[in-house]
Amino acid sequence: MSAFFISKPNIIKHYMIQHYEDRELQQAVELLRSVRSTYETNQTRIVSQARAQEKNLAWGQTINWDKVYEMVENSINWWKVVKLAKQTIPPQSVEKIQNTTNQELFEEYEGLVKFLMKRLNYLQRKEIEYLTCWKNTPQYKRRKKTYIFIMFSLFGVLAIGIGWLISLRIQERNFFEIKSLQHTIEAYETYLERHPQGRFVSEARFRIEQLFWEDAKSRHDYQSYIDEFPNGKFVSEAKSKIRDRYISISLPTGYMPWANYFGRNNHCTGSGCSQIRITAGGSDVVVIVRSGNRVVRHAYIRATETFTFNVPNGTFQTFFYSGRGWSQGREFPQPDGTIILGRFIENESVGRGNPETLNNHILTYTLREQISGNFRQIPSCLSEALAW
């Protein structure tokens, strides 16, 4: 590493061309510029060498960059710099420098001295601490007072802001406690409307869910809780309650659970009539008979039992909705917003047959496996079976 050295006679000779009134300031700035320039040149060279070596390293090897930057700092003999600074910028020169009218050059001097001080150790800084003459200038003192005033102003604003936030938090807590005393769904919803990002949002939402659950239990309307809180804390218990209540419910064969939507008609008079006869398998089933784009017949058939639909001659398609445990209150939403009430609670499946044209025929479906049977259900869904 090359040691830093600047010839004092050369510096003095260089500064002979400067204005007489700023001679000391010009001389100081030139010295400090040369120090910084030497430092930056050394830094560029050492870092470039390290990067070049890094490219040739074997896999898994790395450059110790802390060591590289330590080499940069040690590339200059800082004690020689301190000695030269004391010779070139003695205290009597600093007294003249701080009275200069060349503000631009003085600000450069201030920046260069700060650059130097950052790279010196404690003892070195003490040797040339007098170079920081700007600290004794009226401008610096005014600037320091301004900074102090700004800091106190910021602290004041911060204190007011913190006080305001504390006040808001106290108001929010008081409001939540009032709503907690009321302990109603409406009260907690009022809190959420006023404080959508508040500290007690999670607690308010849980209490709403808890109140809704208690109300659902009192009315045995567990499905309404599941519909409102599909991922709620009590969903498993609600489903268990529904199962316990409805799993053994089976409607009588021939009952029409959706009569309010599709009618109770199962009559055909005259000579142009046919029949569709269904024998259920091992599960209860609701059979839906469609003609064109509407449901014309439907009926609940218990497992292993048989029911016959009377229909006028025409083309019909039959759907089979099977499952276990009937709940007349369970909802099935239609695309137009209509809610059809009544569904199985578990093991739901829907199948269909192909459209069949009947002309004084009897069409028979047996929904259990038969040797040499000629019918297999096509997978379907309730939306297709009950489409308006």
C-alpha cells in the first residue's frame, strides 16, 4: 500500500495564485481535497483488485470484504496527515478562516474536515480538533438553535399526537364496554360500524357469532348458523346437532316435499296415459320427472319401496336424488334467487336417465343392482334436476 505524503512547499507554491484575503481558506481546502482524492483513489484501486480476485475464486470461497475495507482505511498514514494539517492549517489560520466571507468555499471546507474527522481515531481527532471552527461561528450557533427549536417543536407535535391517540383509544374502549353491557348482536354491530379497524373487532365478531349460536340452539335452527358462519367456531357442533335431529327422519312414500313449487299432481285421465314406476334401492330417494324445461312430477320414495307416476303420453326424463336424513328446513337456492326448502342432510347424490318417449307404456326403474339390468344412472346435480 502506498503511504500518503504531500510536500508542503508544493502546496504553498500552488496557493500563491489564490486571492490574498482567502489565502488560508484556499490553502486548507486544497490540502483537504488532496487527502480525500488520495483516499478515493486508493479505495477504487483496492476494491477493483478484490473484485478481480473474486472472479477467480473456487466454488464456495468468498472475499473477506471487512478486511478489504480495513485495507482501504489503512492505505493512508493518518498520523502524517494530522502532522501536515497542523503545519499547513495552524490555529491562527483557522481564526482567519472562520471570518471569511466566501460562504461557498467555507461550506466545502466544513465538509472536507468532517470527511477527515470520520477517518481519524480519538487521539488524532484531538490533535486537530481546532479545524472545526464553524462550531464557533454565529451562523453555526444560529443553525444549532434552529435545530434545537425544530426538535422541541417535533417533540411537542409528537406528544400532542400521542395524547390524541391515547384519547381515541380510551374513547373506543369506553364505547366497547358500553356495548358489552348491552350484549346484543345489534350493539356489537354498532361498534364494528364505528370502529371497523378497532382493537376489539375480533372480540366483537366472536361475541356476535356466540349470540347467533345461542339463538340458533334455542330455535333448533342449526342450519341458519352454518349458513351465516360457514367457518365458525361451532360449525362442527351444529352439523352434529343437525345430524342427530334429522338423520332418522324419512318421509312416507308418495309424499311430495316440494309441492309448493311443483304442485301435487299425479293424475292422468283418458286413454292417452302412461306410467313411470320406480322401485327404490337401499337409500331413500326423491324422484323428479321432467318434461321439456319443467318439473311435472316428483315424489319421495323410501328405501326398497315402489311408487308409480301417472303421466300423459309424451317424452320424459327422470332424475333420482338420494340421500339420508331429510330436513324440510334445509335450503337449496335457485339461480333466480328462489329458495327451495327440503333436502337430505348427508350422502347426497343425483343421477338421471335418458329422455324416454311414452305412448301408453309403463316405464320401470329399479334402483338396485339387477343381473342383466339395462339401466345405469348418469351423474347429475340438483341444479339440473330442479331447473325452472
